[in-house]
Amino acid sequence: MPLQLRSTITSDAKLNISLVEVAMPEPADNEIVVRVEATPINPSDLGLLFGAADRDTARVGPGPVVTADVPAGAMAGMAGRLDQSLPVGNEGAGTVVAAGASDEAQALMGKMVSVIGGAMYSEYRAVRANQCLEHDPGVTAAEAASWFVNPMTAQGMVETMRAEGHSALIHTAAASNLGQMLQKICLADGVDLVNIVRRPEQAALLRELGARHVCDSRAADFDAALTDALAETGATIAFDAIGGGDLASRILSAMEAAASRNATEYSRYGSDVHKQVYLYGGLDRGPTVIRREFGMIWGVGGWLLTPFLRNAEREVRNRLRARVRSEIKTTFASHYTQQVTLEGMLSEAAIGQYGRQATGEKYLVRPNGLD
Ligand SMILES: NC(=O)c1ccc[n+]([C@@H]2O[C@H](COP(=O)([O-])OP(=O)(O)OC[C@H]3O[C@@H](n4cnc5c(N)ncnc54)[C@H](OP(=O)(O)O)[C@@H]3O)[C@@H](O)[C@H]2O)c1
């Protein structure tokens, strides 16, 4: 029977990740069954895989099983998933090996498709035909695996910028897999982008892609350099993947300082430019610290891909998907440091590495075996 990875947090504050045997899925009329050949481990997958468990307490074995302790103070946040054996893995790609009776499903038989819908850390997965993206011949599962979460989010940022009346973007943790895609999109589309990173090698990586504005948050002149970049580009909307700490606040302050440079008269309420930061990730789980020193016209909010797509016009959704399909080997190419099987995901060394969410250390899971 096919294998599927499951994650459970029990009421007695233990995490258990294991492989279970599941029935081979049968496609309904409008469904296809995909042999999942490649699926990435993204930060959002780690959130479901480990929940609030303390990864330092993770123990492997006996067999392909990982256990860990959940701190008592974090259990309230886990109430919605207690004692449920949850499948994991947002997106992936593979070959269609069975199809339901509908014409749409039948047309996909034997094709390489990208899929979204969860439970991708499985050998086989049934999904609705309209949940997948068909690829041209020559596209591999590894190339097609990271097709939705990061590519659609990077495009969603540019769409949001335009829809909310801004003309340039700021992005943090900008050397991420997503950040590299965003840089390529902005260059192609003529959108100014100010990248914020925390190491010189990340700045070098982005400059090699063609980035014009990169600020290192650990540099002594960070606030001044950021203000200069914002004054030059006019960027008034930021997408922050970090969330914790005072970076969002410093970005708003730099936006205000940049706006004040062009002001003709003083206002005690600050500039009349709307300044927006969206926290769209939680790489730092600590509190978000806001020091209100940037006038009265600003906003800090959350941003999530799924509601963005739900609220977008069909034309927008179709356009973004079509771009992913045609640029899957270029703009939306992802790089992986390691490839592992489902069982390989559960080794101590692998958990230690993919759990770090470090630049260029993304893992690709191959549920049906390595090439
Ligand atoms: N809201 C949404 O709908 C949505 C959708 C897609 C993705 N996301 C978010 O997008 C972000 C990027 O995803 P990805 O797959 O592209 O990530 P990734 O390739 O794994 O890269 C993560 C990056 O974050 C940096 N980083 C990690 N912890 C950090 C911290 N505490 N402070 C500053 N930088 C830190 C790493 O740099 P170092 O090497 O220096 O550690 C690395 O460059 C994630 O936060 C993810 O959750 C959100």
C-alpha cells in the first residue's frame, strides 16, 4: 500500500511524525491520481509538520518515526489539531497515473502536472483536475514542484502593490527562494524593488540576479541606506517575512524619513503618504515591536496567498498561473540543497538542516524514490 507522512500533536503535549500506509486513491469523475515525484519543504510546511514542538527535543526512531515535546505554554495554539493525524505537504508535481471519466481528467492522463491541495508528502495523491497545472513535455517533476506557494505569492505582491496604489516594493529576508523570484519578476516588469537581507553573501546573490537596491539590516548604516533607497524608488509598501522584532517599524520610519525629504512644509501629523507593511511570514516568532515615529498614515497587517487569490478576479488568477507555466524553468526556478525520500525526511541530519530555513538550503522530497 502507498505511504503517506503524517504529523500528530497529542493532548499530552507530544509530537509524532511517522509514515502510514494508505489505500491507493481512486479518482472521482473530475479527479486525477498523481504519482508524486517531487515536493518541496517550505517554511509553511514546517509549521504543520512540527507545530509548536521544540525541535531541539526531536528524537528519531525506532524506525521512520520522529517524536518531540511541545512546551506547555504553546499547547493553547495547538488546540485545533490535537490528536488528529494530519497529512503534510502543500504542493508538488508528478505524473498522472489514473483519471476519472470527465474529459478534463482524461486529457491529463500520462502528463506531468504540478499540484496544490495538501498531503503531498504521499506516494500518490488524488486531486481535482482543475487543481493542477499541466506542463509542456520536457519539464521535470523537480522543476515543476515549487510552482504555487512561492511563485504565486511573489506575483501576488506585485499585484497587491498595484491594486493599492503603490509604485515600488520593499521585501525582507530577500535572498529567500521567493525573494529571488520576486527580484526576477520586478526586473522583467520594470518595478523598483528594495531588498533587505542580513548577510553580505545574500546581498551578493541578489546583485548577481540584477538587484539595484540591497540593504543589509546588520550594517551600521542600515537605516540611512534604507532611507536613501526609499527616497530614490518611492517604495511605500513592504512585505516582511520575518515578523518578529523591530524591522517593520524601522521600515516605516525610513519610509517616513524618505517622504519628509520631499515635503514643502512641516506637519505635526507627519507626511500624508500612506505607508504599508504586510507581515507575510513568521521567520522570527517573537513579538512585533512597533515604535510609532512615522506620523499617522500607516498600516501593518497580515498577508496570505489563499485569500488574496480567492478575492482576485479570475483573469488575474489565470494570468498568474499562465506565467508560472511559461517561466517555470527561468523566473520560477527553485534550487535545492538536498533531495530525500519520505523516509529520508525523518533522519536527524535532515531535520537539522531543512529546519533551519536558511538561504539556499531548501529540501526536495521524492516520495517515489530518488532519480
Ligand atoms: N503569506 C503567504 O501566503 C506566504 C506564501 C509563501 C511564502 N511565505 C513566506 O515566505 C518566506 C520565504 O519562504 P521561502 O520558501 O522563500 O524561504 P527560504 O528559501 O527557506 O529562505 C528563508 C530565508 O529567510 C532567512 N531567514 C530565516 N530566518 C530569519 C530571521 N529570523 N531573520 C531574517 N532572515 C531570516 C534566511 O536567511 P539566513 O540564511 O540568513 O538564515 C533565508 O534567506 C517564509 O517566511 C514563508 O513562510 C508566505
